[in-house]
Amino acid sequence: MGEGENAVTREMLLDWYTTMYLIRRVEELAAKAYTLRKILGFCHLYIGQEAVAVGATANLRKEDVVVTAYRDHGHIIAKGVDPKLVMAELFGKRDGTTQGIGGSMHMASKEFNFWGGYGIVGGHIPLAVGAAFAAKYRNDGTIALCYFGDGAAQQGAFFEAMALAQLWKLPVVFLCENNYYAMGTALDRQSFLQDMSKRGEGVGMRNWQFHGFDVVEVYDNMKKAVEHARSGAGPVIVEAVTYRYRGHSMSDPAKYRTTEEVEDVKKKKDCLALAEHRLAELGVPDAELEALRESIKARAQEAYDFADKALPPDEAHLYDYVWAPEGGA
């Protein structure tokens, strides 16, 4: 158990488990909707990685900025956005987080300071640095958290963003969710370096790696990272070793890995099972957990039904975000 583990209460762990299970169930229903063609275009599921977003977000304030890329459904629910709005965006409906015009890869919430995702691999990382620059300029005590994958850690924009963040000692945490596959390319085929946090050593940035399966381990490690950034000591880059159960997107059959590999991770490292084990140790009875799961399933189904019945975007607003009106906004 980590040094911060004694501070993790039964109530905290139950809350984290609730959010992880909610993300899992919403994503499962999103997969169902995609096969029924209720969701069109791209759809990148977060199933398997839930502990990373939940453990990380548990250390943030509502005012802190989150910038992310693929698999942003899980990140935005962890930040506190209503899953009904998330599902409506996936369905392309006007009640969605971006009025149904963004879809899976473009979730956003001004209320919760959530900006993502972005489809250009690594292209969003400088935006997080910009948010951190604004936080330092305002001197308001907020930070920026930037999620990215192992594939994005090979991009030029990523290196440039890190160099500038370290030079100016900006309050940003770079969090690499290393699920070992950049689309369909295994990590050992794309990078000699296997720990992406070590990229920070090139600019003198504080860095370390941890496992992203146990939500308590994620919480403990991200607590240190967030406190460092918020203290004014500068940026941090950390890597959470994680794993996605589905393909890169719903259109990816994931033939580049074996079924046995996926099932082995599910059996030994599933974040929900690990949290359930911890909750049992804290005295939470199976009946209570089962009742909780049923209530979460109902909530996820409500989100699905809400999105299914919601109206499509109003065609009168089709060009609202394409160009500025003549004479200025």
C-alpha cells in the first residue's frame, strides 16, 4: 500500500468505484449503440483504463483544466460531466456536450474546464501548456492535466511542449496512459524507450512511472504529481501503465494481439475487480456492491435512453462555428 493509502476512506473508494463502473457501463452501451448505427464515425472506448482517469481526477479541483485526446468519454465523466450529455454527444444530438456536432473525439465542458479530445495525435499537448501558462499568468492556483497515449509521446509537438513547460516552470502534469499499443503498433515496435515518463529527463523534468490498474495507486501517485505542479515547482511527467480491452476504435478488430493476452490482463489486473477486493477488505458486503452496480447500470441506461430520444442539432446553427459573423461576434 502507498504512503497516502491511509487517507483513502471507505467512502472515497466507494465513490471511485462508482465512477469507474459508470464509465465501464456507459462505454459498453456506447459499443452497443455503435453496432446499431446510433453512433456514427469514430468511437474510441476507454474500457480497461478507468482507474487512471478516476484516480487522477480525484486530485483535481473543478477549476483545474483537463486537456485530452482519444478515449475522452471516460475522462469527461471522471471530471464530473453528466453521462446523459456525454451519451447525447456520442449520438450526435443537440443536448450533447458540444451540441452534437463534435462526437466521440470532441467532448468539451466549459463548466468543468474540460477540453478534449483532439484527433491529431499529440497535437493537443501544446494546448495544455497554454492553459498552464494562463494559470501561472493569473496566479490563481490552478493546474492543467494533459492525458496522452504512448503513440503521442513520439510526436514533435510533445517534445516542444515539454521543453517550454519546463523552461517556464508551468503548472502542468503530463500523464501518459501507456496501454502498449499506438493504434495497432505495439510499443516495442515503435519506441526503444519503454517508459515514456523518462522523456522528461531530456529537459530536466521530474518524472516517474506507476501502474494504472489499482485506483488507489493511481490516486497516490497523481497526488504527488498534482501537488508538485500546484506548488509552483514546475511541471511533472508521469506514466500510468494500463491496458485497453477493445481495439483502438470500434472499427479495429485488434488482430495484432491474442485473445489470451487480453483475457490474462482482465483476470489479473482489472481495475473494477481490484477495487472490489479492496472494498471487501474494508468490510463492504457483496450485497451492497451488487445493489450499487444495479443502480449504476440503471443510470447508464437512462443516459442511453436520453440520448436515443434527444433531438438532432438544429440545422439553422450548422455554420455557427465555421466562421465569425461579419463585423465580429
